[in-house]
Amino acid sequence: MIRVSHNELVGVCAKAFDALNHPHGESDTIADTVVDLEMAGLGGVSMFVEALPSLDGEQQARSPLCDITDGNILVNLHGGSLFCHLPALIDVAVERLIYFPEVSMAVRDCRNRWLAFGELLKLAGKGLSVRVCWHRSDSPDDIECILNAGSRYPDIYLQKDLNLAENSMQIELSLTPFTASNNEASPTIAGSVQSAAVNSAWEQGISIRLNDWELLKHYASRLLVEDSDRSMRGAGE
């Protein structure tokens, strides 16, 4: 394990994503999402490193297919990474709240759902309540995250039988607070636990695995090579 600063980690994550030349997503937004997850103790860096090889192969990624009916939005990402598209999709959902008190967005055939975390945190700060659910591919449990307006971090529940499709995510936005699907359930990871982890990371630095750090730097170094090649070509013209 090594300790790095917030700015160091954001910088190298942004460069790693830029080096992919991915057709969707903004590197600064994605880097912030990864670091938000990591600082909250939810393993954002490892998830990002695991996602990089598949993201690297998406230069020809298809654009989302979106169908809107009143307060319901159905999106098909064709197997693409959710966190590359989520900022634009959230903008669509928030716009529907002008006309409807609650909006439900079902995102089908998507990957990297945990990496949507950072974008969803922004909504509660804007006075919106959010409930997000998806089925874990590595477990029989479903994940339900509830982040009500004014809260900084979500309460995260492991639930049973939410009847969720594989490789999908259900996102609900509302002007009123949400409660857990199972009223008797206690959070598996409470928002207060994440808040304490963030405070510790600010004070002591962010601890990540050395191998993850080296892989991030490996991807980021490709951007430096590309910049150097462009400079050399420009000098020869």
C-alpha cells in the first residue's frame, strides 16, 4: 500500500482516462468519481483499474438509445460503461423533474455501475433525493443506495429479490425523500461510515495498492508518449 494525495490521484486518473481516447465521458468528471469512491472506502481505484482494459477497447462505442415517456426513461447502453454516459443521462432525468415530481430511469445493458457513485452525490447537494438499485453479478444480493436531499453520502443496503434485470441499473429521482425497500433493513454501509472514511483520507492521505498505482501511471504514460509524438511531428513540419 502507498499513500497519495487527493490531487495526485485525481491527476493520474484523469490522464489515464484521457490516454484511452474514449469517445464518451470527460476525464475530470470521471477522475472525481473514482476518487470520491476511493475516499469513501468503497474501492474506487481498484474498480477503475479493472475497468480500464475494457474501456480501452471502446473507441467505437455506440451512443445510448433513449426512450422517454412522461416521467419514465429507458436507456440501452449496448454493453457500454455507465459512468462514461451518466452525466448526460442525469441531465435528461433532472430536466423531466420540471414536469413530474418523480422520475424513474432504467439503464439496460451497462457496466461499471459502482463508478456512477460520484455523479449521484452531486444530486443530493442540489436538493434532490436519489434511489439507485442494481443486481450484483458476483452475489445473490441486490444493492440499494439511498441518498436523500441534504445528505452527503448514501446509505447502502444489500437487499433480496428486488426483481432487477442483469447488467442494469434503476435510478429514481424525487423532490421528496426515499426510504429503503425493506423498511426493517439497516444499512450495510451507512453514510456516516463513508463520511468518516473521507475525513480520514483528507487528514492522512489516500491509501491504495501499489499495483493499482503503477497501472494507473502506465496508462497515463501513454498520454505523454502521444503528446511527445505530436510535438515531434509538429517540429518537422
